[in-house]
Amino acid sequence: MTADLDRNVVLRGERELVERAGPLLAAAREEFACAAADLRTWALPGAREEIVAERHRRAPGLRARKLYSPLALADEESERLLVELADRGAQVRICRTPLPQETILVDGRAAVLAGPVERGVRTFTVVRSPDVVRGVRALYRAAWESAVDLAAYRRARPPMPDEEGRRVLGMLAAGLTDEAAARRLGVSLRTYRRRVAALMTLLGADSRFQAGLRAQQLGLVPAQTSASHRSGPKTS
Amino acid sequence: MTADLDRNVVLRGERELVERAGPLLAAAREEFACAAADLRTWALPGAREEIVAERHRRAPGLRARKLYSPLALADEESERLLVELADRGAQVRICRTPLPQETILVDGRAAVLAGPVERGVRTFTVVRSPDVVRGVRALYRAAWESAVDLAAYRRARPPMPDEEGRRVLGMLAAGLTDEAAARRLGVSLRTYRRRVAALMTLLGADSRFQAGLRAQQLGLVPAQTSASHRSGPKTS
DNA sequence: GAGCGGATGGCAGCTTGCTGCCATTTCACC
DNA sequence: GGTGAAATGGCAGCAAGCTGCCATCCGCTC
């Protein structure tokens, strides 16, 4: 890599990434952090073990930070690998909101940004300008802080209501009485209440207030619905 | 600016920003977007009017996007200026979560990142590498999407419960009955219910579920409390 | 068609939530 | 101390929420 920090280096394909950025990735001493949608990004084919081993040799106490989207847990094999990573000492977090940018950060002095796949080739840009690296780190940190630890994520994997449950959520979010909601949905009051009870169990809530907290926290209610409230607080 | 897109350009101070990046900012044809904590960043002293006028001349229909943190509304003068900006056609949004990076985006081909103030001088880095610009744009878009339109933000300025109200929120979040909560707070049931009713009015909610949604949405409940639920859904 | 399991709906009984009313207490001000 | 406004607490009456029980219906399988 050139000595000019303000010149970004564009790498084409995984092979070039390994060859030219491999040493950079292996040389991390204080910080190694990556963000990826799934395990395919930053797979570093053919060189991964080497780079990881080298990094461990140089910085034995360094704990890598790995930020993934829920897609990384889409299949059991990927999930097993993530658990393994965490078991080996990496800090693994799941970011519920979509990751806007797949990134690697090294020691606060370099960032690697993954571009999209075009004609089967993916480009990666190595950036070392201090302000740009600082900016990318700030954005990474924001995502990291809002992410959930892998273990906690797996333990509290968001419950997913079925179609019926989602309809009930809509009625609850609208602030209707059970009777009005049941009429709206074309079911009896008893049935509606059964569904509310099932939803409460699903959300692990003891009260409707608590259920509302949980539903919003888990993003189970469309943004418009949760924003619809009366015109505002009265001035008291 | 050099013809080499992969060379980032570091500008020292506002004056250099105006002189060397001014033409870039004035030349925006399809996109002009900025993110700032408050109105001081990107003030472009002495040249603002000119740059804005030039941009209007070249791209009469271009609507600038301006993303600010709630700090931008901290005083009435700033608020007035923001309203004026919006009245003149800019899209102004308020991002409730802290802005990790103050940025300007021009036409999807350039980004300007603001560094911190050091020894009274602030540096700005102009970036044109396509992948980096793309990455910064993605991050900007994420923040933009989660931000609230200025008018909506002002209309729905988050209500702030007083100390009593926050205590009531804690009890509600814990899922207690009113009787148990009142006992806990050392007030009568009637008084507790009065406070719950006041909180519901403040939140503009018709039901406790709706109040829970709103409270969580507005970030009025500490993260630990809202995360505390029973061990999980039973497997049915 | 018969049988079975699950879902639905009506009803009853109970608990919890909501609010008006009134007496009393508290607090701030003169 | 006196006064007035606001807050508190007890009570009653009512609405809303919760769940068990049982009869009936529905969908699926043989």
C-alpha cells in the first residue's frame, strides 16, 4: 500500500483483497472490527486461518468485534459458526436494523469498505485518511451500540405473531376496546380476548402496558400505527 | 481538486472549505444533502448566500436535504432559521439518535466529512472514491430514514414526564397491578390512578397498550426495564 | 358418514381499571 | 395565624379486561 494516507486503494475481488489487504488485517494490534450482513462477506477464502492466526500471534489479547445482521443466523450452519466465533473470544453482536455498510476497521487507522457485487466481482476500498476513518468508526460505533449481543439475541429471539396476532396488534395499537376490536375483526369478544391472551403470552407480558413496550421494542408494530396518537398532550 | 478520485482532499478550516470545496457545493445538480448537529457546521461564512444562489441557478428544482440533531432546535433563533429553510423548499429532518458523522453529499459523487475541532481549526475531508461515497451515502440514508420531518417533530415534540411520572412509568413497565404499584410508591390507589391518567393524557394514549407503545417509542423507559420480561414464550 | 381435535361463541363470575364526589390535608403566600 | 389552591385519600359505581365452562361448529382423516 502507498504511503499516501489520503489515497484510497480499490481492490477488485476477494483474491486481491487477501493479497493486498491481508497483511493489514493480520497486523491489527488494538482493534479489529467488522460489520457484515452474513458470513460470506469478509470470508477471505484460502487465507482466513492464516490471517487470524497471525493476528493472534501479534496481539494475543485482542478481542475482535463482529457485527452481523439477522441474516447471519438464517441457517443453522451459519449460526453454529457464529456461536463458535463467540466461544473463541470474539464479541459478536446482531444489529436488528439493516446494516447500511459492510466494513472492516483496523486499529483506528484504516477502514475497508465493501462495494456491491458487479459482474460477479466485488470491490473493496481501503481508506486511511484520518477523518474518513474516524467518520466510519463513528458510524460503526453507532451501529454497534444499538446491536444486541449474540447470546442475548438468541435467547430473546423476537417472537413472531402470525397473521391473526398481527391483526390483534393493529387493533391494540389503535387503542380500541376489546368489543370494538372484535367487531372490527368479525370475531366474538371471547375469541378476540383469547387472541389477546395468546399475544400477551408470546410477548411475555403481564400487563397491556408492558405488552405495548415489548411490541414497540421488537418492532412488531408498523411505524405509522405506533405514531398515530391523539393530537398531542393538552397544555395543563 | 485533483483528477484522481481515490485521493481524498483534506481542507483546514472554513475558509479553505469555502475556497476549494465551494464550487463543488455550488455545482450540485441532482443531490445536495447535509447532516449536522447544529447550524454552525456547514455555515460557510461569507459565501453561503452565493453558493446557495449558484446552486439554485444551476438546478432550480433541486430540493436540498438537511438532517439535524435536536440540538439544532435548542434555541429559538436556530429553530426559526430551520423553519425558514423548510419554507424555502429544503427537506429538513430531525434525527433523534445522535448523529455519528457530520457530512455533506453532492450528487452521489462526492462527500465532505467534517472532522473535530482541534486547536481551533476544523478539518474537512473531501472524498470521491465511488465505494466510499456509496458507503457514506448508505449511512446517511439510514439516518435520514429514521429521522422525523421538522414539522412533525415540532408538532410531536416528545412529552417529558416529571419525576412522579417517571416513577409511574417504572411501575407500569414492571407489569404491576395498580394496587401493588401504589403500595410500592407509598401513595393511595386513587392517587396512583390519577397519575396514571395524567401520564396517559401526556402520551396521548387511549389504552394502556397504546401508552406502552408510545413510551417505548419515545425512549421514556430505561432499556433494562423494558427488556425485563418473563423468561420467554411458552412453546405451544 | 363417523370420530376426533381444535377453534369459536355465549355466559357467568371475578378482578382490574377508571373516574366522580367529597372530606381532609398540604403547601405557599400574605 | 389565616386563606386559598392544589393534592391526597376513601368510597361508590361503572366499564373493561380475564378466564373457566360448556355447547357447537369446522376441518381433517379414515
